[in-house]
Amino acid sequence: MNVCRILVGAVFIFSGFVKGVDPLGSNYKFIDYFNAFGMGWMNFSALFFSFVLSLAEFLIGICLFLNIKTKWAAWGALLFMAVFTPLTLILAIKNPVTDCGCFGDAWVLTNWETFWKNVVLLAMVLVIFFKRDHYKSLFNFLEQTVLLTGTIVFMLCIEFYCYRHLPIIDFRPYAIGKNIQEGMSIPEDAPHDEYKTTLNYKNKNTGEVKEFDETNYPWQDTLNWEYHSSEQKLIKEGFKAPIHDFVMEHPNLGDITDEVLQDDNYTFLVISYNLNNISTDNLEKINELAAYAREKGYRFYGLTASNSDVVKQLTDLHHIPYEFCSMDEIQLKTIVRSNPGLVLLKKGTVIDKWGHRDIPGIEILKDKDPLAYCLNEQQSITKKYVVYSLTLLYLCLLFLYMIKKYRKTKA
């Protein structure tokens, strides 16, 4: 009983947390699902479901792991598995979306791996559900309520912060410190995709079309057989580089990807997967930063999947002084969870990233090396996360201790 409770709780906590730190990533995944099942009219609700799903998973996980409100958590876990187990079976068979997104970008599973994972989880959840009346918590009702409330507040704070800024933990191949060229490389000994080729030949005498493989097709028997058609089926996927569609197409210079990634100097990239939906609040600050970069001799480009007409319209309206290159929309959404976002590169390595609410002003960067500034900023942010987390944990433990002390005094 307890082994099942702890294991299922840990999986739900992990799944809920990795989604919670990347709410926009879950939002994109919900849109993929809606579009794949012909429910594009539901796209407006994707962000809402992103918040609710990660919060619900994390809450159920905490309840099971700490053995609080276990009866309610058992019902919640059963409902989750009753919905997602058949759903992942459909995904495995039809494969409308290649990655289910159950663990965000932290752990990518195939659809069949996800289905069998859910089968195992369902078995453990059934044990928890049918034994739910046998679990006895160490905490009383008030203490359980405090822990539950603290968990909700904690998770909502994480989700809203990561939505308004950037994920506090980045599991993507474009995370700070990652090198894009290394992410695009494929090892020499890496396995390749394996295909099965079926050759269809037509019998000239009977008109029958028969299937052959590459070892027995009648290529020499031209009197009786003639080629009809062929098919290729993927039977085993090979190694896929984490980054495979990073291509910068300049409107005049063409492909400048290698030129940018091999530059020893700094390169600023303004990322906007869709210029029609771009936030214009800080475009003036980005323009000032572009002028500063030009003075320093740094590259400064915009990257978008929007067409040239939309680019020209935005450029004229906001007097944008830098050029836009074209790139795949999915890659742009993966690079930074903001529209627009700003990325700083040096020789293909991601030095730092900012959401549109956190674009640094030129008064901060003046007379400073961008690398030194970014490292100091990242250290400061990390310290804040640690302080906030420890403070929240301390307050929860202190409150529980005060409740315990009050009960003993009353007794």
C-alpha cells in the first residue's frame, strides 16, 4: 500500500512540477492536441488547462506522498488515469502527436512508452483506491489543510512567475549554458533510422499485384512481372539531435546560421514566433539595445516565422532598426517562452535569455561586458529562488509546530 502511494505520489509531483515551471510549453502542447483531434476552437482555453493540469497533478502527488487527504487524492489519481490511459493508447496507435508531453521537456517519452507507463501507474492507483480507507495520516485535519493550502499557494506562485517571466528550470536544448552547434551534432556511431521497403510487382499474365522485399523481388523476370509501386515504413527510429531545425534565413544573405554560431563576438537575437501576437510594451527598449549593440560591433537580429509583409508592417510602425531572419515556428517557441524574447549568444553558446518583461536597459549594460553582467544576474536570481523556497518551507514548518504546541498546551 505505502510503496504504491509513495511511488505514484512521486511521479505525480514530478509531472506536475515540470509542467508548472513551463506553463507556456504545456499551453503549446494542449494546442497541438486540440488541433490533432479537430478541436481547434478550444485553443483559447489551452493556457487555463495548462495551469489547472499541473496544479492538480502536483496537489495529488503531494497528498499521496505525505499521506494527507488520501481518500480525495485516490479519487483524483483514479480520474487522471481513467482519462489518460485510454487517451495515450489512442495516441500510440494513431500517433497524431509524437510527444505526449506528460513530463514536459524534462523527460521525453514515445507514445507507446507513455501508454505502458500509464498501465503500470493505473495498477498502483487501483491498489491505492481500493485501500484508501486503510491509510491513516500522521497529521490532523487542520494540519492537513495547512499543508494543502501551502502547496496550492506555492504551485500557483511558481506557475504565475514562470508564465510572466521565464521557466526557473529550463529542460530544453536551448537552456542557458547550452551550445547550439553541439546540440545539432550527430555522433558518427549514432544509430540511423531503419526502414522496411516493400516492392509491389504486377503479374503481366493475371494482373495480380504481389508484395516483395529487397531480397526476393523478381527484377530479372521481366516476362512475367513488371514494377508497380513501392512503400517504405519506419521500423526503428535512429538518433535524433536535440536541435535539428535551427536555420537562420536572412532576407538578403540567405542562410547565415554557421556565420552566427561561429562568431567569437556577441550576438543578440530577438525571438518572436508570431509578430501578429507580439507584445509591444518593450519594443522601444529593444530598439535602444539594438543601437547600443551596433555601436559595440555586436550582431543583432530578429527571428520570426511571420511572413515579410508582417515584418515590414511591424518594422515601419515601431521604427525597428534591426533585420528579421526567418526560422521554424516550433524552434522559436522552444528557444524562449516569450513573445518577444531576447537571447544572447557567443560562439553558439546561450549566455542568457530574457522574457519581454525583463529586457535589460542599456544603462545597465553600459561599460560592462555582457557575459560578466549575465553571470552576476543569474547568480542573483538563483539566490532569490533559494531564499524564497526556504522561507516558504520555514513558514509552513513553523506554523505546523505552533499548531502542535497549541494542542499540547490545551491538553
